[in-house]
Amino acid sequence: MVWQLRKCVKCNMYTLHKDTCPVCGGAVKLPHPAKFSPDDKYLKYRMAAKRGQEA
């Protein structure tokens, strides 16, 4: 059930619909963060992009 849950980006309501929010008709996305890995190969690139620099 965890991966079926979606959150509307427009009204912040949770739903099980995969396409649009049944309340407001807005787009939905997965509300869960990406899995954490201590062996992240791309960490320095993401941190540089977050700071607005190139690696």
C-alpha cells in the first residue's frame, strides 16, 4: 500500500488515484523520498548542483 499512495501537488490531499487528484484535478506525485545509500556515487554532483556550482 505504501507505493500506491499519491499526493496532490496543488491541494496537498492524499489519494490512491495514479493520474489526477479526485478533489481538485491537479497532478499527483509520490510523497516518499528516495532511498538513502551511504555509497551514493553522485553525492558530490547533487551537492554542487544544489549550491549552484559545477563539479
